[in-house]
Amino acid sequence: MEGELIRACSLQEALALKDQNAAFFAGGTGIGYKDSGICAKKLIVIPDLDGIHEISQENGAVRIGALVTFTQALAHPVVPGYLKEAIRFCGSLQKRNRATIAGNVASWRCDSYLIPTLIASGAVLCIAGKGGESQCGIDSFLADRSIYTDSLITAIIVKQDAGATGAKEDVRVLSKRFANTVESHAYLTISMGRVEETYRIGMAIKGSGIFSPDIMNWGIAWKTANVTDDMFGSEEYKRYLTKVTLESMYEELCREGGSES
Ligand SMILES: Cc1cc2nc3c(=O)[nH]c(=O)nc-3n(C[C@H](O)[C@H](O)[C@H](O)COP(=O)(O)OP(=O)(O)OC[C@H]3O[C@@H](n4cnc5c(N)ncnc54)[C@H](O)[C@@H]3O)c2cc1C
């Protein structure tokens, strides 16, 4: 890892320092990784903002502060089971101890552990930028990430599992990660969620990107997506795997929800 490490004392200072040559330093596991594509001359240590290390319940949802690590989220009783399942996709205990949930979202990797699940569950990001603080759905973030390049994700708000005490909505999310071993990069990470009667899909495809196709016409969106033929599998295999996985997830969610598939 190269670069000057700067300790920002306030949110304003952290945001003022952030430009295209700088990165926020959260767990450092993405920044320190030689293949991450992150090359920053300045590393800005995220300041100790209110709630940034905390997990709390708010209006039937769960707020996860930006510096909460995978290990802390796994150990916390209010973090929904569907998110814990995705966190376990990271097989390395050392990485879980350092990597943050927000750092994983910000890294926006095509083999992301968490983004498909967060898309499928309709997670919301709390964002602080030079223009102020706001909240946006993770799919809006996906639609135009360029707006948020120099912003800081201060927290992530996730819905509680169906049946959790005080849960506001009926939420079920299924996620699967396909890789040769738990420590290998995933060639496909895929999630489908049902929030009340709305179904959502989140997919991360190695070498291709992150997708959030609409359930009603995912086949059309999927046909135009660029899916690579590489050492992880042929394009044909990846398309087949995606199709059968989504079909089986949809059937399972419909069965549980009591509707016809
Ligand atoms: C060997 C190895 C294998 C890995 N494999 C995978 C993998 O298969 N899938 C996967 O998803 N990840 C993988 N990673 C990357 C990494 O471990 C995770 O993505 C991790 O969650 C990143 O979180 P972090 O807190 O360490 O982020 P950092 O490394 O601190 O930061 C990563 C990026 O996110 C930005 N950032 C961090 N926090 C914020 C914030 N709050 N707001 C805005 N921007 C922010 C930084 O500017 C930087 O660009 C791997 C890493 C290693 C070392």
C-alpha cells in the first residue's frame, strides 16, 4: 500500500481532502490489495463520527455505521440473517476482522460479497458529500455512481428479516455465491429478494459488473449484458447458471410467500 495517510478530524475535513487522487481508509483490505485497481496518493482515515462504529435499530430497520466490520456485524443480534449469510461469503477470518460493510459497497467489485444481497433487499445508503447529507437506495447508487465519487457512505440501512421483532416489512432474501473454493473469487454472486410483494434481483458477475435487472424483464436486460468467457467459465455456462439459479430462487420465494410461480 502506498500513499500519504491523513487523519481527518471532522466530516468536513474528510470531504474537503477527497479528490480523484485520494481514497477513504476504512478497513484497508481493498486498498491494500494489489489487484483492487485502487491507486490513491492520499489515504484519508475516516473520522470518528457519531454512530460510525455502531449498529442500531431504527423504525423497524437496522442502521449499520460505516466503520462496522464484517465480524462485528456477524456477532450482532439485530443484523438480519440474510446479510449475515452474505458476510460469510468472505471466507477469511482475518479479512472479516478488518473489512467494513460500507467499504465493501464503496469498492463496487464485480465479485462483491455483499452488493447483490443489499440490492435484492432494497438497502439504503446514507451519504455525505460536498453538497450535504442525503440517503439513496442502493439501486439509485448503481444507476449513477459518478455523482457519488467523492462522497462518504456514513451508514447503510437494511430491512429486518421477516418475523424479526419490530420488523416493519415482510422481507425474504436468498443469496448464492459460485466460486471454486470459499477463498477463490466468485464468478457469480446472485440474490433475489421479496420485500412485501416486490421482487428484486442483484447480481455480481466476475469480469462483467453489477446488475440489478427488473424481475419482469430480466431476460431482455440479461441478453444485452456483456458476459465474459474466461478462466472462471464460458459465457454460455454463466448464462445458464444465472438462469437456473434465478428460476429456483423465484420458485422458492413464491412458495414461501404463498403465491403461484
Ligand atoms: C485477498 C483478497 C481477496 C478479496 N476478495 C474479495 C472478494 O472476493 N469480494 C469482495 O467484495 N471483496 C474482496 N476483497 C476486497 C475487500 O476485502 C472487501 O471489498 C472489503 O469489504 C473492503 O472494505 P474495507 O473496509 O477494507 O475498505 P478499504 O480497503 O478501506 O476501502 C476500499 C475502497 O472503498 C472506499 N471506501 C471505504 N469506506 C468508504 C466509505 N465509508 N465511504 C466511501 N468510500 C469508502 C475507499 O475509498 C476505497 O476506494 C478482497 C481483498 C483481499 C485482500
